[in-house]
Amino acid sequence: MTIGNNRPGSSRPGSPTVHTKVEEDLHTMAGIDYDKVTIKHNPSVAVLYEEALTHEFGTVISSTGALCSYSGKKTGRSPKDKRIVEEETTKKDIWWGPINTKMSERVFLINRERAIDYLNTHPRLYVFDGFAGWDPRYRKKIRVIASRAYHALFMHNMLIRPTEKEIENFGTPDFTIFNAGEFPANRYTTGMTSTTSISINFKRHEMVILGSEYAGEMKKGIFTVMHYLMPKAGVLSLHSSANEGPNGDVSLFFGLSGTGKTTLSADSKRRLIGDDEHCWSETGIFNIEGGCYAKCIDLSMEKEPEIFKAIRFGSVLENVVLNAESREVDYEDDYLTENTRCAYPIDYIPNAKIPCLSGHPKNIILLTCDAFGVIPPVSKLSSSQVMYHFISGYTTKVAGTEDGIVEPTPTFSACFGAPFLVLHPQKYATMLADKMSKHDVDAWLINTGWIGNSAKNGGKRCPLKYTRAILDAIHNGSLVENQEYENYEIFNFNIPTTVQGVPKQLLHPRRAWQSDLRDFDESLKDVANMFIENFKNFQDEASPETYQAGPRI
């Protein structure tokens, strides 16, 4: 629906201009000059295509019908430029530190005014009203105000799209994003470290973006907001994918980039609830988003057919390289960035579960990619171990994954999503453990990384077919029923002695090791010490049970 002073007859000489409620709201709460700016409210996908192709340099349509847009210099998030406003209503709750850096209310208002001044210079603005959260009891009304049609289409895909009746009755949004990312922040403003600023004000229910046109800032900004609002409402927010089996059994998958979270949750035998952001309420799991945001580097029909087929009319491709004549995408080309992406509505996935919600999980699966070859392919975790490893969020990066990485490098990201946490990690971990105990949920740590030795010394990644066999055994219950376990030294994991379809010797890292066992002992202790050193960051606020669940040398 297009509204504003571009309506036929709305600006005829001598006739009064009639403004819509959305225009009046934007004028009253933000000073948007509706007499000079055309406001396009929840326009159709086709209109957004036309607007982007007409007004945004470099935008084209791919051979499969996706809109190809470019985010300028920023091709990924800018976590060092994220700020949260310190104000009286929330400052005692927030986990202040390197993740959540303070911004004063005065500086936020300076940036907000700078953003609105810029938006008022545009002849047209795009406003999208949508929802975050599939459970109607907890969903939040989100309003996005942007100067680029690409950004509006992106959020049209990533938020839950309202019906016409819901648009008419939308009312006052619970949170508003002012996306002026084309315009830089003033780096001389107090507290600014660059010309990019991503700031959230919980008291004003607002987010302001300056100096970055990367659309993912909006998606993860709303996730950050939900990471604060949901736990305050007694609902656990989670950086995870989720799927559902034919009997209604739900699995949650946690994992950092490269661990297989997206790949393993995409299971033809199970329905996809969501690929990235979820909440766990008193009635079960619900997806926060209305779409998926998939990495596209090296994408192929053979490896990920469902995602490949989802890239069609209505999808947004970011920062990809196309053939100038055919408009076919070269998914192997990382000339602009390795972080090529596609945003599409979740119903573009054939086995998606709509609406995207289900009952309580039966299994929690923590994924890691251990390049040192000492974490077992599968371990059953106690409730305290879940809290410890959930807070730790361990994986490793290997040579070639990032510039400057020349050997296996440990990475710890609290709750498998530290950049988006607002409260202390122990808060989320305690809520997770409580819910697992109440609903009798099993928890597993799965290593999709190296076995037989480290990545540096000739080990091999655990074959995907073995990891899928492990998941099948978890889902069919055979790893719980009549299963024998053995204890794994130092980490005190329970390791199954057999898994159908997986060679027995691979299940225990020591028996799988293919060189001098003295090297194994050294690697095992090194990794354990990495965990111990990292957990010192959380030791003061972590419960004694959580702390004791870590490795012991």
C-alpha cells in the first residue's frame, strides 16, 4: 500500500492535504516532513523491486528473479560500533563490557537527530511494519524506516509479514528502526570510534543506524532487542536453529559459523521451524523471524538444493558477483566479500513449518568444530555441563577461513551468540537448564571437526555421513535407550560406546588418534586449559555447579 503526498489529488492547489495515521505518527514522533517526503508504507514486493531498480545504483535482477543489491563498504556487521544507551530503566540489568558498550542518552539523541535530518532529505522513504515472534502472546510490533527499497524488502522477508487487517490495526510499534545507513556518524561525537554507529535505546524503544548499509544490522538489532525483552518476560531467547520430527519432537541446534548449524538442521525427514533465532516459552518453541538469511558462498544445487531454489523473485541477494550478460550468479566468487548472503521468506523452503512454532524440545544439540581432534564426535551432557558449554560457546577457526588465520585458533562466543547478548550469559544458561529439567530434555555436544589428529597435523574432519548417523540415533532414541556410556577423561563427558553407522573407534578421541598418544595428551590438556582460561570471564557470576562442570586437569 502506497500512501503519502504522492496520492492522486492530495497536493492539488487550494485543496487541503489529508495525511494518513502513519504519516502523522512519523511527523509527531520523529519530525519526518510529510509535505516534502513521500512515504511508502508496506509496499508490495513488485513495487520495492521497481523502486530499487530505479533509484539504487548497481541494483539488478538475477537470472532466477532475485533482487541483487549491494551494501557498499560494509559487507558485514560492525560489532565494535554497537552501543546500548545507559539509562535508568535498564542499566542495572545489562551485561556491560566489550559486548555491550555504553552510550549516553545525549549522544543517542544527537545520532537520532542526524539520522532523521538525513532521512528528511530523501524524496521518498520506505516504512515497513511487521512482527518479531510467531507466538501472538509475545510478538513485538516492529517499524522500519529506511531510505533504501533494498532495506525495506530485506526486512519484509526477515520479519513476519502482517495481513492487511493487521496493518490497518497495527497501532503504535513496540520498537522502531531509523535506518540512515547511507549517512555517516560524526566520528568526533563523544563515544564514537568510527563513522559507523549502531545504537539501541530500550527506554525510547528505538534503534538508529548510521554509516552502514549492511542489512544484517537490522536483523541482528531486533534479535538483540528480543534478547533483552524476552527473558524479562520469562521467555528464553536463543541463537539457534530448530526443526521438528514426524512425531512432533523438536531439536534445537546451537553452533557458531562453520559448525554445521544450518546444514544439519536442514533435514529432509524433519520440518524446519527456523534457521537462526528462536524463543522458548512455557508452551514451547517459536521462531522470531519470518525468513531465512543464508550464506551463499560456494552455494550449489547439489549441496543445498532447498536454499538454492529459494533464490527467486522476492528474495534479496547481497554483494554477489553476476555474469554481466546472463545475470547468473557466480556463488564461488568472493571478490566483494566472502559473506555473500540471501534473504528470503521462510515459506520459500518446502518443508518449513508454518506457523513457525512447536512444542517443547526433546533434544538440545550443541555443535562445535574442534580442530585439535580431542572433542568426541558425540557426548551426552548433564544439566551443569550444558550450562558450562553453552556459556563457553567453543569452536575453532582453521587456516583459510579468515585473513591472518594460519593455524587452528580457538574461538569462544558466549551462548553461541555473544555479540547479541544483553544480559549476563549465566541468565540465559540458568533459564535453559531450568527448562531442560522441567521438560526432561536430553542434551548433546557434537563435534563436526577433526578426528584422528589435529587439523594442523593431518587429521580429517568427521565425515558428514557419520554426523548425520549420530543425529539419526539421537532422534530415533537409540542413544538413550539401552545405551552404554564410558567416561571421557578431563572433560568428564559421557561417550556412547556404539552408534549405528559410525565406526566404534571414532567415538573415543584417544582410540581414534593416529599418532603418538603423548601428542594427544598434550592437545587434550591444551584445549582444556583454553576452556578454563576463557571461563574466568564468567566465573564471578556463574553458579558453583556451572563452574564445576568444566574440564579438570
